[in-house]
Amino acid sequence: MGIVGAGVVKILAGNSSTLAKKAGKKLQIVAVSARDKKKKRGIKLAGIKWHDSALALAKDPEIDVIVELIGGDKGVAYELCKTALKSGKHVVTANKALIAARGMELAELAEKNKVALLFEASVAGGIPIIKALKEGLAANNIKRVTGILNGTSNFILSAMADEGRPFDKVLREAQKLGYAESDPSFDINGKDAAHKLAILTALAHGCRINSEAIYTEGINNVSPDDIAYANELGFTIRPLSISRMSANGIEQRVHPSLVRKTEPIASVNGVLGAVLVECDQLGPAFFTGAGAGQGPTASAVVADIIDIASERYSLPFGVAVSKLAEAKFSGIENHKGSYYVRLNVKDKPGVLASITAAFSKQDIGVEAVLQKANTRNKTAQIALTTHHTNEKSIRKVLKNISEMEYVVETPHMIRIEEF
């Protein structure tokens, strides 16, 4: 009964006649539960049963569907969903951490007990990407899924680009506006997006979830200088989550990326989210919209409830869990692509030539170079982009460069995502 829970109650109460037509039957809130009964939520709960224990909901004979909006992959949230499924009740959840960690177990319980486990709201808020992957794009082999899956990170990078302010100041503004939590670590370090990507990977590639195989890097090391250089080079920086088929297995990556300004995903700003799905038959399919917030997330929850009421739901991951592949996953060390690198060096003749020579020794071509001197401390900042190379080579050259006497700061690297 937090922000999203209150939103679900508002939709069910305010749109009851429209929802009844779409569902084919009336939807009624039987009971609710939360930690604090007295908390002001801006909704009317008169006439609705209150259970002090959420687990009591799973045992209430009047209830057909449990809506879990507690969060977390352990404790009450997990026990509630598990107990509900075992009791023959359908479950709707927005809990990405739970599905990423225990989705296979819960899906098997849903199959065994012939009930639904739906989780559209767990990824990308109100954007119906899970239904799209399970149903609308079912005829396709999915080659790659690329998403902006965390609105907080996207808001921060967008604001930094628009206003030239540093990360810390924009983060404080995001917290003041309610876009970031008081402890924003899960958003800015990429873990929130990684949970969502793990779910999309399973749906897109027909495999079992493997959250451990996701390379995760936060946005907190992106500086205003990086954003300014990216802009000058024709790019913008976005917090991307990528799942793609490669020769070495499925790549799963969450990290800031340079994206050419001409790409559709580059224009997704603020707290908006987006998912680009590359299909073998359809080609690219682009989904964008509100990726978080009360209304969008509650909208996805209620859509799942309608699917259950009208009996048009499918298996949690589109196929039986036993049919999901034990896929091979590829580590970040096998990644191939282009890179952006920023260096702070002593402003002396021959430094740039030495740096480009270091790249050449690793067979890495330099595509573009920007150099700006700081006359106050006799240093220069160099920003460059490379031609196509691999992660092992770029890491080796950056290690070599960091050991050069005229390099005054650890080199900073951001991957360039090509479409």
C-alpha cells in the first residue's frame, strides 16, 4: 500500500465500469495489508478488509488474485507470492528484484498450480514490453534488446547534459523532486536496471534467468566534461541496459554508453524509459514512455489483473520453465565495440603522439581526438574515440597509458553503443 499500491486502488475504484467491460466481470478489492494502517495514502479504504499480516491475504478464501507491491527478493514479498501460488491464487507483482532472483521457482509454482504469475510492471513501468516480448513479437528471434530501464539515472544524465552541472548536484535535485530515493545506490550503481535486464533476457532469448552474468557499472563516474566532449563528437550519454546474442553467448551489460544523436534512443530524456528490440523478421521495434511513477506502474499492474479476469494470460515466461534454455553467457571481457576515452595529461610536446602510439601498439585505431589545454596548471585534457576493437585490448592500453609519467589522472573510458 505504498505509492504504487495507492495508485492501483485509485484506478480500480475510479475506472470500475470501464475495467468491468474490458475484464468481462467486476473487479473488487477484497482486502489490503500494509505495515502502517494509519498512514495517509490519499485513498478511501472504507468497506475493504484490512489484514495486519500480508500472508493472511494468501489464505483468504474470497481472494482470487494477490497483488504484491512490497519489494525485495526475500521476506514477506517472497513468502506471500509463494504461499499464494501454492494456494491456487493468481499473483501480480511489480517486484523486479523478486522475479530476477526467484522468477524460475515462482513460475514453476504457477505452472504446477495452473494459475497466473504476471509481472508487466516489474520492467519499464507503464511500457508494455513484457507482453510485447511474450506475445506481440513471439514470431521473431530476438537479436538484441537495448533499454533505458532506470528513470533516475536517465534524469541525472539528461540534466547534466542540459545544464552542465556535476553529478552530485543533479542527484540532490533528483532526490528533492522525488525521482531518487534518499539512498539512491540501487539506481545509480545499475543494480535496479540489472534486475530488469535479467527478466528481459529470459523473455527475449528463451533462457533461464542469470542475474550473476550481468556486467554492471554505474553512472557516478560520468563527468560534465564527458558529456560536453560526447556532444562535440556527435554523441549523447545514456544509461543503457543491453542483452544481445554474440558468438561467445548472451551478453548482458548495464553501463553508461555513448549513443549517436541520430539514434531514437538518444532522444529519450528525463525520467522517460525506452526499449529497442531488434527482431529477425520485424526489424527494430521501439517502445518508449513513462518508465516509473504511480500512474504508469499502477496502469501495468491493473492491465495484468484484467488479463487474469478475462482469462487471456500466458505462461510467466512465454513457455514452460522446463523449456527455457540453460544458455551460455558471455563476460564483458569478450565485448567488441568502439570506445570513448578521456585523459588528463601534462601539457608537453609529443604527449598526444605517445598516446596514439600506445593505441597503435594494441592495433586500436583512433577515430577522433579533441584536446583542450589548461594553462593554469599546465595540463591538457584529451578526449578520443576509437575504431572497433575489443574489451581486452582497450583495458590493456589504458593500463599502459596510466603508467606513463605524463598522465596525471586514471584514464576514464565509456563504451560506445552502435546500432
